[in-house]
Amino acid sequence: MGESRARSAAGRDVATLLEALPYIRQFHGRTVVIKYGGAAMTEAHLREEFARDVVLLKYVGMNPIVVHGGGPDITRYMERLGLEVRFVEGLRVSDEQTVEIAKMVLVGKQNKDIVLRINRHGQPAVGLCGDDGLLFRVRKQLGPGGADIGFVGEIERVDTEVLNDIAENFIPVVASVGSDAEGRSYNINADAAAGAVAAALGAYKLVFLTDVEGWRADPDDPDSTISEATAAEVRARLPSVSGGMRPKLEACLRALEAGVESAHIIDGRVAHSLLLELFTDTGIGTKITLGREAQ
């Protein structure tokens, strides 16, 4: 009985590898930009699984680039200091103190933690933020209706030479802060930063790890997850989307319009969700493409 179970398990493992093979061949040498956040970034076992998954992508010949935020940690530090925490349509309202805390958390803590984990699992990673090598040139971003939301930045330019040079031999890990031409620092929404990086690089895929199953037609109904959508469908629904999903969808559109083949919103609470989306037939979460617009 035990031997039979072992053969059955081995058969499943082989079938999984064979299912992954055509995807590995298709993605070899391609760039995938991964926006890392949510539970995948805060729960210990998921942090380790994510690092292993990214290392595997590099080993099979892909060029993964990780862009991360660190919202929960920023919020915790702000609350400890008695600072007000406010969001407008998924964007953190940021005064000078907020930006200072964001840089401390994102660049000094989260970025180095991610780099160390990836290094430990077998591939060298390099931590960056928008200031390194003038990677991001930023301008002030206004909120809905032109509202002033403080030092929140919108990326005007991404220096792809910096990323391409590093990605040849390392896994770039990018923290979502940057500065303008006058040297003023800005907090950047990590979803928007990932979209800008993918667009500038002409990445093959853009993947968002989040804390829901994917993009839901009804935000309150987990069973309403949309498995596939076109850019036109996203644009049509976007006015009714609020909260943290809105900047993700906006980033998807920006990337697709710049030539990215597909964008994916997946559940980072599921171990190995990144591999399941990229290397299996069924996938997991929401896949967005240009659809007929590409014809």
C-alpha cells in the first residue's frame, strides 16, 4: 500500500513538471515584474516561499524583478508615533514625516529583509530604491479631483539601463520611493511603481501579489473573482472600483498599453501562488490582456 502511494505521488510530481515545461520554455529569457506585498510579505512562512519561488524563476532562465511596498509596517510605525494614517483611493496621504518613515521602513528595513531572504535561497539579489542610479524621476501626484495628498509621487521616468545592467547577474529588489528633479523625496504607490517598471522595460508579465483571490466583480463576494479580462473591460469597470484594487488595475492598464503581454492579480496568501499562476494550465487569480485591442 505504501509503495503504491509513493508511486502515485511520484506520478503526480512528474505530471506537474511536465505541465510546467512548456511555460518554462516560453518564459525563458523573459522579464517578469512582481509587485510584492500583503500577507506574502508579512507572514513568515509565505516570505520564505516567495523567496524560493523568485529564486526558481531565475534558475529556469527568467529575469524576475521585485517591486515592493510595505504599507502595514509604515502604518504601524506611524501609529506608534501618533501620526494620522489616511488613504484616498488606495493612495497614502503623505506629509514630510510620513515620507521620512516610509523611506526608513521601505529602504532600511523591508528592502534589506527581502534581499537577505533571496540571497539565502540561492540567488544574489541587489536592493534599490528610486534614488539609486536615478532609477525613478518623480513628480507630485494629485489625488481624485485634483486633491492635494501631500508628498505622493508619480513616476515620470524609469532608467531601464540601471535595471537591465543589474538584472543580468542579480535579482533587483526595488523599494517604492523616489525623488523629483529638485531632490524632494516622495512616497510612491508600490502598485503604480511596479506598473511603471514593467511598462518601461517592456516586461513579458506583470504580477501583483495581494490579499484577495483576484479582481472581484463584487468586492464583497469572494466567489465573484474574474479569472480573465481585457483592458477594455477593465477601463469600463474602473470608475466603479475603489480602494487598493484601483491602483492595481490602473497599473495593469499602463503596463499593457506599453506592450506588456499580460498582467496578473493573484492571491499571495496561497503558498507558491506565483508559480501556480505562471507554470500551470489553470492558473490562479485574474489575468488581464489587451484582448482584441491587440489585433
